[in-house]
Amino acid sequence: MTPTPGSVPFDLVEPAARPYFDRWGPGLVVYRPAQPAGSGGPPHGGAWVHVGEDGRVRAFAGKVELGQGVTTALTMLVAEELKVLPASVDLILGDTDLTPWDIGTFGSRSMADAGAHLRAAAAGALQFLRRWAAERLGVEPGSVRLDSGRAMAGEGATARSIPYAELVAGRSRIEPVPSESHPSPPAEWSVAGRPASSRDGAKVVTGAVRYTSDLRLEGMLEGAILFPPTFRSTLRSLETRAAESIPGVTVVREGGFVGVAAPDRATARAARGLLRAEWEVPEAPGEDGIVEYFRTHPKPPDDHWDLDRYAVGDPAAARGASAIALEATYTTAYIAHVPLEPHAAIAEWVGERLTVWIGSQTPFRVRAALARTLGIPNERIRIVVPPTGGGFGGKHAEELAAGTARLARASGHPVRVTLSREEEFTQTYLRPMAVVEIRSGADRDGRLTAWECITWNAGASAIRTPYRVDHQRVENRPTDSPLRQGSYRALAATANNFARESQMDELAARTGVDPVEFRRRSLDDPRLRAVLDAVAARAGWTARPRRRGPRSGPSTGRGIALGLEKGGRVATYVEVEVTASRTVGIGRIITAYECGAIVNPRHLEGQVEGGTIMALGGALGEAIHFDRGRILNGRLSAYPVPRFLDVPPIEVLLLDRPDLPSAGAGETPLIAVAPAIANAIDDATGERIRHLPLLPGGRLPTGARATDFATPKN
């Protein structure tokens, strides 16, 4: 296959070029071929499965384990297709020397991509085993039964069986997936689709898992990087003599990078403190002027912030003719990823070959970035991703890898760099702040008639409404950001869904239609209707007259919201209690989730629950505060991520659809939490909050009642 511009680097992914049989012994390797961009779905390097004469099955994919349970789920899929016990499968992930190329572990694509590719490769391997067993047993392939790592034929006294290990003994075969091979239907699964515990769960809870920040190499030094005071600051001058006078310290300046390596972390940080740097700091707005800044500082779309524009009908005219018209602006704050394990990397040079161990969601992108930065070819670089303590879209880490590699090259020793918690807040990128403007209309029967949505800075994810409306326009407007921003779990879907589902509740109130019924009347997606109906039924939702006007004193409220993203459908129900002192307590959360065929219900429930807890932070209190480009609350004592005591009772309803391909669950469960809480607060108090976080400081903000833009018609 000839690579095309921008395609997968096929010369790096064909398993025939790898010493699999030298490393693991003879056997059979079956691979799902790589596919370039534009071939249907995202580009990928396929997947490989090795059935060895030692009785082990080894499966290879370019995804990584970030605590989301992908190792267990993918192992279950391979075991299912090959008819072996999961304990006999070894899964190798995120090692650029051993696994196929992969675009990265993000976008809830592990099940959709790696899961599908590994299923295909394992099913293909089963085809070869069936053929070889038929030849050995002297029967037709269709009469061969395969189970628990053995091929069997005959019944009773004439029954014969051969283990897979014997079928592949002495062979060194590498084959693509046969065209006639097909994975088993999820409805027939016996291993996948059932609850399974994490393969490494016991090691995680006992501290036996070795993360990047735990690893230590012989002769390793510790590194520290000199970071700029603000985003886009440039170095004007640097004085290094005081730092270089410390025994064992190496100071490195290459281009815009400055760092030190030392025998221990304390010495490295002390030496960095002796560097005398002068910076050119650009002008930047503070929080007070950020909304207007976004509106007046557009930028061209790029590969990361895609421009999404869609229009049909005449929404302005339709809105003008609507019985109910509404316009409102919603905002969401910059927020930090706050992974349990801060960014960490270890670099080691052996001759001219570089190995980097790093917690990264994109090891192949890191390798390509290192090749460009260091001026060496890909084949001289190996990236290994150990188990990683959370990513949430925030661990791509090319710059950290390059800086650590430079320190290791200059010092002649392996070097480890681990960011402090403050550096994690201030020197990595944030979830973008968003400004979302929606103008909508509805008729008196509670059906949408017009919809316009413009999003500044957040991105295009989930910008299109899932509701039926004949006249609509949506537009994503990328803007210049004064703070460094990038991917975050669920991307822009959190902001866009918060705005849309808040507006839907506001429209429902103005039409006098129950919020659940209002959504149903404009909802054609049967999968969304299913999660909405499931959560409403579990909550015991019944229509009731809406209480009008703001209310004082203790009160309770309920709210509901839904959404779709990354192939999943979600609906969330929330109950709140508002005290006389205007504090808000979450009494109950119910989330219904559907993502096609469920591979591991236990892990899926954990993903939904974990996503719900993470979403609580961004909904209620998390916000990065800044002034002229400087982050003001870059520490956990000033940044309120949810603690255990903050977590309310959470119920998870899983809707299994074995007739549909498996989608991911890492992101979509987050997107309905904030609007459901906002809708519940409005139900309890009559006060509509149109910004996230909803409760800065833990209380309803002063003046929470939004300006009423509704214009009822006679």
C-alpha cells in the first residue's frame, strides 16, 4: 500500500517488519490492515493479534490506559473472538516500537476503533485456527468447535481436541484478516457483555502499579523546566552562572527551552530558582473583559478548532413569527484537568537511540514531535506509555517529552521531569472558556420553530441540536485565547449542551409545557427518547404546574437534560435542595446512558459515575481565575474539585443495544449534568443561572435571576 500525504505512516505499522517471533516465539500473527485518512472513519494503524506456541495470546493496539479500564475491555473482546479465557490474553498498548500507529486515545474512540480492529484481527486468527484444526483432525472446518483455547471435533468416545499452542507450533505466519472473517454478534457474546473486574484493580488500590512518576533508571537525574510567567511570553535574556556553579547541575538552553538537571529534585528546583530570566510579556485581558475580547478577537479555524457552520430555512424570519421567542447568552469558565498524576516523563539516550517513558494520550504524535524538534528520524525514537493516572484530554505532552530528552542528551544521564501541582495548573492547557448565544422560537403547542446558536471559543462539538426544527443556523467561531487552551473531556459539548438544554427548559417554561414532554415533541432520535424515558421513569417524573416567579426560603427542585455525542446518548435527572442561606445541595442524580453494545457493564457504570462526579466540579465551582494572562488560583487549596463528601447519591441506568456497534463512555456522560442542575435550581428558586460554574463560592450568586428576554406574542 502506498502512503498518501497526511496518511498513516504505513512503513511503521506493518507487523511483518517487527521481530514478533524473535521476541515471543513462533506462532500466528493476524493483523487488521492500516487505513489512511479519508478511507472511512478516522485514520488508524489497525490491530494485531499473536497466537503463540507458548499458549499465550498477545494483542497489540496503539491506544493507552489512562485509568478508564480500556485494558480490561479490549482483553475481553479479544478473548471473546478467539474463544479463550481472558487470563490467557496479554494486551500491549501505547508502545511505538511494538504497537500499530494510532491517532491517540481521545474522543471516546477506544471501543469504536481499537475494539473493532482487535475484534476483527482476533476473529481472523480464529479462521486460521479452524482451518488448521480441520486439517489435523481430518474433518470439515464447519464441524470444528473452538473453546477455551482448544479446537475440538467429534462427540463422546470419538471426540478429539488440539490446543491452539499445538496448532501454531513451529509456524511463523503473518496474515491479514481473511475477507470471509466476521466478528461474532454482540447478542452471542459469552465473555464480553458481562461484568468483569479490572485486570489491574488490586494493584491499583494497593499501590503496586508503577506510573511514570514512580519509575527510576540507573543513574537517573531529576529535571526542572524554567516556565514563562504567562502564555506567549518570550525570553529576552538569561543569566545561568549561579545555577551552573552548583555541583552536578547541568543547565540547558535550546531555542526557547530552558531547564536544569541535577542529582535530586530539590537541587534541580533550587538551581532553577537561581536562573535570572527577563521575559517579554504580552498584553492580555482580565476576567472582566473576556467576553467582549472573544467577540472582537476572531482567528481562522485550524485542525483543532474546526469551523462548523450549518443553516437551513430562515431562522430569523421563523423566530419573528413564533408565538414565543427567546434569546440568551450562556458562558462557561476556563477549567483545569487536575489529573491525579501530574505530567511526568523520563528520557534515556543509548547511543543515538532515544527512549521516552511518558504519560501521554498520543504516543505516536509525541514521537513525531520529538523527531521534528530533535532532528532525528522516527525509527530512533521509542515512546512507551506506562499506566497513567488520568488524562481527561490534557496529556498530549510533546513539549515535556522534548524538554526531558534535551536534558538527558546534555547531561549524559537518564532524566525524569515531574510537574508540581502548581505547574500542572499554570503551565499546561485548560478547557476553553465559552460564550454561547442562542436565539430560539416555539409555537403555543410546545414545538420548536426556530433555532440559532453561535459559539465563541469553545469549539464545534455538539453544536448542532438533536431536536427537530425546520429553521436553524449554528456557527462555531474560533477566537484568540489569552490563556493556553486545548482538549478537555467532552470538548465543547459540555458548553454547547449546557446552553442548549438550559434554553430548552426556558422555552418549556414559557410555553407552559412540561420539560420532558417539551423535549419529546421535537425529538426524532429514538435512542435519545429511550434514555429520556428511562431516566424520567426511574425518577418518577410526572407533569406538574410550574411555580412562577422567584422564591425565597428553603425549596426543592428537579431538572432534566439530555444530549448525544461520540456515538452515545445520555439523559440526566437531578434533585436539588436550596436553603434559606442560598446554599444548594444535590439530593440525587440519575443518569441513563446508551452507547451501543456494552462490553463490560461494571466498568461502563464506573465511567458514567466518574464522569458525573467530574462534571459536578465544572458545574458547581471549578473556574480558573486570571488577570492579564496570569493564573491566580493555581493550587488545589484555591481550586474546588469535588471531594468525596461532595458526591451525592448517583444512580446509573445502562441501556444495552447489542444490535449497535460499541461506542465509548469517557465523555458523553458529562454533558447533561450541568444543565440538569441549572434547570433544577431554576425549578426550586425561579432564578435562571446562565453561567458555569453555577455556584461560585458555594452559594447562589447575587443577582442570579437572568434578564427575561422572552417576548410572548398575542
